[in-house]
Amino acid sequence: MFRKIATGFGALAFFVGLMMVAGSAGDCDGKCMEQANDMATMLILCATGVVFMLSGGFFMMVGNSE
């Protein structure tokens, strides 16, 4: 039971981290730069997304281990 929960949580964390990294800049192709994030905010969001992706990968590995 724990392995299924760990795998599911890991997949969710990996997906959320991927979406955080993809959307970290917060702009729309340069057409609305006044709404874009500044560099510090972008780096914090990107680093948090990478941490989520790494922890999600770890939980998926733990859930799939024998």
C-alpha cells in the first residue's frame, strides 16, 4: 500500500515541479513583459520546481523498488 502511495505522490510532485519550471518566467512570448516575473522570483520558482522534480523522482524510485 505504501509503495502505491509513494509512487502516486512522486508522480504528482514530478508533474507539479515540471509545470513550475516551465512557467517560472511568467511571461507570454514578450508581448506582456510588464506582467513577467523578475529574475530573483524566476530563479526561486525554477529551483523549487527542480527540487520538486528530484523529490518526485526519488519517491517514484522508492515506490517501484522491490
